[in-house]
Amino acid sequence: MGGKIFTPEETTEILTHIAHNMITRDDLVGFATKQDLERFATKEDLNEIKMEMGTMREDLNTMRADVNTVREDMKGFATKEDMAKMKYDILDHVDRKNHEYRGDIVLMIQNLGRKIDALIEILVEKRVISVRSGTMLGAIGRGL
């Protein structure tokens, strides 16, 4: 503080003013009612609160450690992005297999058609069926 130095007379005057005008603890106890005193916190109350705060701090540290453990555990789970990629990969694989099987089915049907044509030809040669019937059966077979 820029500090003014008081003279001995000024210092005495200030101290006298404080002594006559300041309220002491005893003055407060004299004016305070029993209800007022019950509302005020005692040292025991403050120590109890301090102990509870220490317990709460320990609980918070435990919770913080638990949250960190859960975070570490969650790293093993798939994210939405992971799930979307897996879905795309599965659909892509199914689509490729679908095209592959479609091609296989077309080839099988063509082979079956050749076998039917060969059978009809044999049946016509052996005169089991007429040429006209063979032609009709061939047309039906190719319509499949």
C-alpha cells in the first residue's frame, strides 16, 4: 500500500475507536438466540464436512478409474463405421456370389438343353417318336 505512517496520537485514536465500536465474540453470544447458535456451524461440523469431502474425492477418483476402464473395454467394440463397412463387404460378397451362381445356372441349363436335344434326336432316329413330335419337343425344351 503506498503506506501512510501514523503518528502515535493517530494510532491511539484508531485503536480507541476500534475498542469502543467493534463487536466482540462475547457481544455476539450475548445477542444471539439459541436458534441462531444452532444454525451456526461448529468446528466439529466443519471437520465432518471435510471428512465427507475426502470420501467424496476418493469416490470420484474410483469413478474416474472405472470410466477409464470402460473406455478401454469399449475400444474392442465395433463402431457404426465398422458396422457399415461390414454390411457393405457382406452385400458385395453376396452380389458376387449371386452373379457367379447365375452364370453356373445358365451353363447348366444350356447343357441340359443339349442333352434334351440329343435325347430327342436319338428317339427320332430309333423311330420311337415322329420327326414332327421331335421338333415340337425340341421347341418346348428350348422354351425353358
